[in-house]
Amino acid sequence: MGERVRVESVEALTKFRAAFCKFAETVGVALGEAEAEIQRTSFWLEQEQYNHWKRQVDQRAELRTRAKSALNQKKLQKTALGGKYSYIDEEKALAAAERRLEEAKQKLASVRRWSRLLDEESFSCRAAIQGMTQALEVDVPTALAQLDNMVAALEAYASSTAPSEQRSTAFPAALEDISRPEEFASVARAVPALPHGAAEACQRLRAQTPSQTIRDATPITEPKLDWSKADESGPAVRETLADLDLARVRIAADDKVVVARGACQHRRTYLERVTSTATGDSGWYFGFADETEVTGYDAVRIGDFLAGRPGLEAALELPVGCLMVFNGPSVEALFGAQDELLWSSARSDGDV
């Protein structure tokens, strides 16, 4: 890189990201409330009001029949002298029953008419906000990912001491910085001393992992994960974890995994498990371990994720904070929750 860029502060991007998240949250809440109001009104009209006035029509029709019968009986009755009784009251009662019946019929017709109008307006409303809904589900997570990548890249650039120290990838290719395996002690005995660059590379990868906001905005769908057939990393994962004394966490087949689009076909990738506050979210993320731009995210169930790579089941049982880097079918490195290097392919003495 022949020039340096003047980076005064990343705070503006950070503040913009927070404001953007707040805006997306506000819009999401407003759309959700509008949809809920539509559903409540539709239920009130099509269920409560329709059933109420339908019963009223039936009941008032029965009362009208009784009033008419009472009037006919009164007309047929005769006094002891052969005269007729007055049936003015019965006529009034019949007229009132007919008015009440007609009112119920009109109310029922109005309910039917307004139900049709509500359906038409609801359809128009949903069509009008479809673009906003799609933006919240797709564009907002993508924009947040791009902002996260920008912030991480600028922070890494600003913290460098010279242009020559900038790296072309988010993680050192094949861990070239890890060249002296004798510096590492057994994981069981102590946390190994990190060679220069490994911890920074791990932190850069963690900065690329999508936030909780993005995870929450990425619902589980049914995308087809087109795995690269040449990258069967199961044997390497099992070999890597065989001698490591690490806690294992049970996973559920229905829990969510967030996947960067295209990562399944990419050679250099990583898995990281973060703490997730959402129910049914495993916290796992599978993404690019280099500067490949993330164009979007998908969320799949662990069962669907493992359908293409069943060998990764052991990796998905690692606890929160673990980060595993892959280079094709090989495991490059495994980091713990404190960015400590638990295993790397650069070690040649077999002392893990």
C-alpha cells in the first residue's frame, strides 16, 4: 500500500450504526403494530361482529314469528258477546319486532361489506409495505454487516504502526506467523503464549461476526446450502478435538445457525459461537475467513446445516467463545474464548 489514509475517528460510523439500528427497530415495531391492528380488526369484524349479528338475526326472527302468532291469535279470539278483542298492542309489538329484525339484517350486511373492504385495503397495505419489510429482513442485516466490516477495517488500519504492517486478509494465510511450535505449552498445563499476529487475526474475525441485531433480523428459512464437495472437514475436526480437554455443549437440531451467503462454497472460512439472547439460537456463525464481502445472511437449522457437513457436529458442540478456522478440508486454528490459541496446523511437534 503506497499511501496512508487519514482516519480521525471511527466513532461517527459507530454512532451512525446505532442510529440505524434504532431506526430499523422503530420501523419494525411500527410495521408489527400495524399488522397486529389489521389482524385484530379483521378478527373483530369477521368473527365477533359477524357471529353476534348472525345470532341477533336468528333471535329477532324468532321474536317476530312469536309476535305475529300472538297477533293472529288475538284476531281470532271473541268476547262472550261474540265481539272481537282489540289487538292494537299486538300490532305494535309485531311492528317493533319487524323493525328490530330489519336492524339486525342491516347490521349483518354492513359487517359483510366492511369485511370485504378491510380485506381489500389490507391487501393493498401489505403490498405497499412489502418493500419496507423486505428491506428490514434483507437489506438492513446486509448494511449492518458492511458497517461492521468498515468499522473493523478502519480500527485495524488506525491501530497499525506502519503501512507495511497491514495485512491483505482478515486472517494470516496458513497461519504463517505461527512458525515456532516449541513456544507453545500443553493446553492442559497453561495458556500458550501467542505469536505476533495470531490474537489480532482472531479479533479481526470476531469483528466480522454479525451482531445480535443481525441475528435477530435473520429468521430461519429453507435455503439450499450448496456445500463445496471438495471441502469435507469432518475428519480434520475430529482429529483436532481428539486430544483437547474442552467442554462440550449439547446442540439441538432445530437451533439456528447464521451463515454468510456463499460461505459454503468458499475455501477459507471460520465458525464462531457467540452468546445469543434469542430462544432457539445456537449462537453459531459460519462466514468468510478473508476479505470476501458479505452480501447477505441466511439462517438455517443445525440439522439442515449438518446435512451437508455431518462431520462438523463435533465442532458445533464447542462452548461459547470458541472460533475455528478452516482452509478447505483442513483446520487451520482453534481459538478459545479469550483469543488464546488452542491448536494450529503450524505446530509440528504434536504437543497440544
